Amino acid sequence: METKLIGSKSKICSPQGDEHKISLPDFLQRFEIDESGISKQEAARRLQECGPNVLEETGKENILSKCVRQFRDFFSILLIIGAILSFLGEYLDPGKGNLYIGIALGEL
């Protein structure tokens, strides 16, 4: 029963990510189990060694900050400025087609 340590936990606690590619016998050998599963004592030992099998929730980002983050790059700022200038040009000199340019730039 070979145990390769990864950090402070064994290979049982830290899957390598290729478990879906290997054969069943290799999978069973890697995780030191048989086809019937593990005993309650082994499950309790692994729970103690590896901790519970849960995903911890990370901090959630609100919708407003997600929206603002989309407009931080240079090209987005350039398009917004172009749309504003086109609407301003339509306001100052109507009928020249600046409205349509402003709408097109705003849609991008």
C-alpha cells in the first residue's frame, strides 16, 4: 500500500485530474479501494485525513461590479466615447446620420 504525499495529504485526498481517463483497475488501485467500495472505518479514516467532501463558497461579486468590470478595457471606453460624441453631434447638427452611428456604437 504505497502512499505518495502531495503537500500534507496523501494521493487519496488530492486527485490528479486524469481519473476519467484511466482504466477501472488502475482507478481502484490508485484510491486503494475494491469494486464493493470502502468500509465505514476506512470512510471515517479518510474523513479525518482529508476532511469533508464539500466545495467551499467563495465571495460573490454583485451584478453592478460585474457590469462595470466589462467596461474597463480601452476598446470599450473608446466605443462609449464615440457613441457619446455621435449623440452630441446629432444633438448639435441633426439629420446628418450621427444618430445611427451612435446607436451602432452603443450596441457594440
